[in-house]
Amino acid sequence: RFRITSQQEGHLLVVDLNSDGELSQVYPLDDGAVGAIDNRLRSGQALTLPEPRSGLSFTASEPTGTGRLVAILTEESVDLGDLLEVGRVAGAGKDPVSGILDRLSQLQAKGSSVASWSMTQATYLIEP
């Protein structure tokens, strides 16, 4: 498990980029209930992932190598599906996380509600 806190309130997206360059969403998870995805993180709130009530856990498995957990906090809610799709089709040789950050910058430049965002990451190593 890991814990995330922020000094700023916002909407949180956490993705995993494994050593093969595959991108997967870690938070928020859609449990199928209408309106279930609430990714707001309050200032000073500690969020433990995976959430204890979810029954989920992290399991180290193939592929071996270095991966990254990336947390992105946006001031306003954004279309998570769009961000993930942009990351997944970022193009050969391009870092999927860079694709997501490029999209956020594009939205910001177009004057959308994405006024500000921040990102942090942690690397991990899975060894055979």
C-alpha cells in the first residue's frame, strides 16, 4: 500500500506505467455504481491505495524491470477516459505519461476548466 496527501484540493488520477510501457489506471476505480467515481482529494486528506475497503492489493508480477506510479492532481475535474486514451496511444517511443501531460497542457492553453495541475511519481523495481 501507499499513501497520498496533497496541500491543494483537487481531482486525483493515479496510473501505473509498467516496464513494458503499458499504462493502467490505479485510482479512481470504477466499481460500476452510478456516480461511483469520485476522485476528489481534499487538502491535507490522506488517501491509502489500494483503499482498505476495496479488497484489492498490489501484487508484484511480470514484467520484471522498473515501473512508475504517477499521481496527477487537477484543480478541476477532467475526462479521465480522454487522458488515459491519449496516454495509451501516445505513439511509438513516446512516454505515455508525457502524452497525458501534453493533453493537460493543451486543455490549459485552450482556456478549459483545467486551470492548474501537478504531478509526482515514484519508481519501483520488480526483480525475477
